[in-house]
Amino acid sequence: MKLDITEAKTLLGFEPRVNLKEGTKAMIGWFSGKSPSGRI
């Protein structure tokens, strides 16, 4: 999967700090810790 962030770069000066795979893993881990059951 490849996302196009050209517009975000142009309008907002956005530059990602992590790639999609790393960011997705981190997000899942964060949400798992926030869930009362530990599951998403």
C-alpha cells in the first residue's frame, strides 16, 4: 500500500516521522493499552 501525501506536504509542510507499517503497529499497541480488556 502506498499513500499519496503530496497535498499534505504542499499545504501543511507535513513530513512523516515513521513509515506506515511502524505507525500502524504503534497505533495498535497504543489502542490495546487503552482498551479495558486489552483488546481492540
